[in-house]
Amino acid sequence: MEIKLHDKAIGLDHPTYFIADIAANHDGDLERAKLLIRLAREVGADAAKFQNFDAPKIVSDYGFSHMNAQVSHQASWRKSVTEVYRAASIPFEWTAILKEECGKVGIHYFSSPYDFEAIDFLDPYVEIYKAGSGEIDWIEALERMAGKGKPFFVATGASTIGEVQRAVHAILRINKQLVLMQCNTNYTASPGNYDYLHVNVLKTYATMFPDVILGLSDHTHSVAPVLAAVTLGARVIERHFTDSNNRQGPDHKFALNPDNWAKMVAETRILERALGSSDKFIAENEKDTAVVQRRCLRAARDIKAGEVFTREMIDVLRPATPGAIKPYEIPDVIGTKALHDFKFGQELRWKDLGA
């Protein structure tokens, strides 16, 4: 499976595709949003992603105001859920500007839409659609995005395998360009969250959905989960991005800053090089080592022409001189005759032995 964008390809045989989710970290400032785009490009991101939503179309003020208390990551918010979402929303008027800025620095622009109006509005501007984890069972929204005919990235946090299966089947009936992303949707930046990432779910996805590309949408700081995901076959990595984890706002604490982002990309590129081929062979840079570190058969003493080889006349020693007899061939050498004299330590070759 391979997804082709205008200037990149995504798939097992291509470099990992990194998405810097700027999300709410623009803090309501267009210039900050543009700054984060530039910073993300500088530290190796392939895409800068935003989120398009209108607070009344994503959250119920009545629903949240009638909860006993704000929970999870929202418990630390100083404002109501509706107020935070309203402040975090991106005006549609920013879209063309953000896309232009991405084009200037050479990074892809796209956004996660959270209502039908946003889905349709983004179509002329994006090369990719992304559905957040919270949309996993809103099939009509998934189908609307899939129906745009563009690569579709879907996160699967806080969902069951049955819910994922239902969503995947609905999408694939419409659009085969699917990236399925394991995700844990806890946004507290707690060190304990590593116990709940379950990156091994990617193995299940690979078995159940062999025709999709795998990805990881992650909200932790360590490089380790990313390296694990890439090793298991993920080729899309999404993490939130900020210029400083000390800023106030809903997404800054669990986002990666530029230094950590650059480290993540660099370590992943090393991993990709190290993973290499699944074929086992003597690599180009170890061919000399295969001579000096391996062994061949050698004369254990001076040997005269006509002597019949016994095991005691054979040493197994380094180096494995090219063309010499290999150690596994010892049984075939015993009982053969030396066709000429051998010096102590000289390698044995088949052309020098006779019946």
C-alpha cells in the first residue's frame, strides 16, 4: 500500500511522515501560527496540521456545564470547556494564509475538521483529511471526509477494536487511501501514560487490515514510542508541536518543543537506516570482517604430499582466506590425500586435495 501526495509518498518503503499538530498552540494569534509552521519545518516535520471547529458544533455547553466536575485533562482548565474551545478555534479566514505559509517553507498544510461545514470548506485547501479519535463512531462524518477522495488519516484513541473495525470498513468502501493510527487520548502529560500507549495494537491492525498504512498519534514526550511504532510498521507519526511547554493553553504541556521534535526525527531516521533489509546476507561494510573474523581449515602441522588427512591434521583458525575450505566441510576433508606439501598453518583448498 502506498499513498502518493504531490511531492511525497507514504508507505512501508518510504521515510516516516511526521505531522506537527499545532492544534490550539497558536493561542489565537495568526502570527504565532505562522511562526510554529516555520519552526516545525526547521526541525523536520513534513506537515503542519491544524484543527477547524466551531465551539457550538463540537461541544454542548449544557452537557459540560451539567457535569459534576471537569475531568481528565480538562480538570486543570481555568475556563469552561466551551470557552476553551471557542478560544482555540481557528477562523476560516486563516486557512488560505496558513496554507500559503506552509507552501513558502515547503511543508504540507492540512487540518482536522469537526463538523460538516468545516469538512466541505477545507476541500480546496488540503491534500489530506484527518479525523480525530473522538469521531471514530460518527460514521457519517467519516464517510463525508472519505468521500472527498483524498488520503484519509484516522486516529483510534479511546475506542474498541469493534468500533475501529466498523469505521475502517465504512471508510474502505469509499476510499482505499487510509492511514490507521493507534492513539491514546490522555492529554495530561503524565509520565504514567506510557503504560497505556499499547503500541503493540499496531500488530493487530496489520493483521486485521493489511491494506492500510499504519500510524501513531501520540501525546507523550519520549522518542521510544515513536521508534517502537516505526519498527512495527508505522509510517505516519503525529504529535502536537509548540515552541515552549511553559506557555498557558490546553495543548502546550503535552506537545513537543523544537529540540525534542528534532531529536525524534533524527533518531527515527537512524532507525530507518538500521532497519534496512529483511534479507540476511553479508553486508557491504562487513565483507572484510567476514574474512578476518571467521575461520577456515588449516594444516595443524607440516604435511607431506600423499598423506591422508585425519582430524588431528586439521586446525580451524582465522582468517577465512577466500577460496579456503570452510569449517562445516571438515567431514568431507577427512580421508582425502594431500596432493602436495603443506606448511604448518597453510589454508586447505579443494584443488590441493585428492581421493
